[in-house]
Amino acid sequence: MITILSTGSRGDTQPYIALGLALEKAGQHVRLAAFENYADFVQGYGLEFYPIKGDISVVAASMNGREAMQADNPLKVFLSFNKLKSLIADIQKDFFNACAGADCVVYHPGAAIGYFAAQHFNIPAILAPPFPMTPTGDFPALIFYDMPRLGRGSNFLSHKIFEQIMWSANSSVIKQFWKKEFGEAPANFSNPFKKQNTRKQPAIISCSRHVFPRPQDWPEHVHLPGYWFLDDAADWEPSKELQDFLQKGEAPIYIGFGSVGDPAQAVQTTDLVIDALKRCSQRGVLATGWSGMSKLERIPDDIFILESAPHSWLFPRMAAVVHHGGAGTTAAGLRAGVPGIIIPSGNDQFAWGRRVYELGVGSKPIPRKKLTVENLSAAIQFALTQEIKDAATALGLKIRSENGTEVAAQIIIECLG
């Protein structure tokens, strides 16, 4: 059995479900540990589910959760991660117990206890981040990515700093749990991320080499096989109203801010978005998500508001996608081959926004604090130019040609051997 430890929102959980399905298709049994409110989501795909106490939407809505999601520089990221320690202390036992009986542990960097649980049970540990985090001189760590570039040495150092920030958010709560259970800290208790570069302890990144080319200075056992995309649930169907809207006009612009929208600004944000679409004469599909936007009493005929829909179904039907820049949403937009306009609020979102622009498949990102009707409408018009549309189409073809989940599953199976 292979245990996968996931943390975060629904979008953060999806790639691990995709990986789990690829492993099961290859003959392995998978147990996926995620927040308990995702039980139906995980079990709907036929995977064994191990509940981690808590509801991530409640955590995200808390003051500390909002600060963490909106941390827009490395210092704020460090401080916000430290504030979240109290929220993740209680779930370490759940993560540890999810690893009991496994032959291997695959873990998100936010669940670093997976490394020590694997060491305790004498089984392989596999780091599985949704972004490149192994140190390299080629580009900075993602939380430093949108800052001034100072050369290869600075890039490499930024990764080491980010490793330490991630470890500082995990180390004390892991030690606290371990001492309570076993009377002492784990053996060889130190930052595990820097150890994930051997055949039995590799790192496998859910990202495409066409988005971040694999650095030459990475160790052999750090893998970049491609994204891990989750196909639509077989029983999902769009509403008749949504299908009718899509069929009665030109492809619309998708706008949604996922789990980072501010409920207090939902009505104001919705009005802004509708005005921007009107200014550039575009139809729109607005996803309310976790209250980032609101259902208004009067909605123009060329605007459709929905709560959510699978990005893999919706995005290819859009003319462009405007979103917050989460790793999963960015990947879905790139895969769909449509231009992107990213409105980052914090953490790695600024990096994905800059990378989309650098790749020539979208507009320059607009920080959420600076979002206006004028700059959003201008960004949409820029993204819809033929050069950007052609580049987005070409990149989408390359990403869709990869078999990231299957390759990642095979690497994991080889670890078991």
C-alpha cells in the first residue's frame, strides 16, 4: 500500500488524487490522507480515504488563514506560516497514523512528518511538491521569483531559505508530536527536504518541463515528469443553463479567484469584473468560489455566474482565464491552451503570474491590491491578441502531450523495488 499525504484546498488535493489513480491503475493500493471535508471528493474516485481532522475552508476563513494566503513577500510568508503552527499541531497524529501499514509514503511539503513516519516504519519517503523547490541556480524559489534577480548564487540561496521556511513551519509541531508519542525527537531530526534526492528518497514535482525547464544542476533523482491532472468525475455534467450560455455567443472570459477571495469585497469585486468585461466587449463566466465574488440581483445577459465547475471541462471552452494564480488553476489554464490573466494575492501566486507572462501566454499579472476596471480590461485585451493566443495554444499542446501522472507513478513503484 502507498500512502499519500495531501494538505490544502480542493485544488491542492486534486493532483494527488490523479497520482493515486495512476498508481492503482499500475496495480498498487493507495490510501490518500486529506482534510475530512474532502471524503466524498476522494472516495468518488474510488480511492481509500484517511481523514485529517479539520475543514480547510474554515482555516482559510480565519484571520491567520487569510494572512497566510495573502502574504505578498517572503517575510510575511515566514511570519504567517509560524502563526499557522497552532492549526497544524493537532493533525500530526492523523498524518502519522495514515502512514501505518504502508510500503511507501508520498508527501506534500506541508506534511513533512511523512518523511519521519517513513523513517520510523523503514519505508521509502517521496517528496511530492506542486512546484519546483529543489535548489538551483537557474531560477529563484517561487516566493522570491517576482523579486529583482541577482544571479545564480542568489537564486540558489533563495531556495535554501525557502526550504528553511517550510521546515520551520513543520519542525516544532512534528517534534512535539514525536516526544508525546515516543518520548524523544525522531532520529536524525533535521530538514528533510534537502535529503530527498536519492533513488529511495526522490523528489517528484507535479510540474511541466515546458513551464520550468529541468535545471542541469539538479541531482539525478529529482524528477519533473509533467503535471498530474485529474480528469472530470464521470458523473459530472454542466447545467443546461451553462451549456445554453456557452452556445449562444462567442467564447467568454472565465474569472474566478478560488479560495483566496475576500467575502467582504465580494460585491465590489463582482461589479469591477463586470465593468471590465463590458469595457472590452467580452462575455464572462464568473465563478464565486469561496465568496470571492457574489451573485448580484441584476446580472447582464452576457454574464453567467456559477459556484464552480471542473477546470478541465470549462477552461478549453473559454477565450481566456482570469484567476488568482494558484498552482493548480495555473496548470489547468496552461493545459487548456488559453491565455491567462493572473491577479495574485500572496505566496507563489506572484511567481505563476510572472511565469505566465514570461512564457508569452498571458498578460502581465495585476496584484490584487492594484486591480481596477481599467487595468483588468487592458490585460484582457492584451491576452486576446493573436500572438498570445497562438503561444498559449502551442504550450497547451506540449503540456497535453506529457504523461506526468503515469511517469510519476512508475518512479514511485521503482522505489518499492
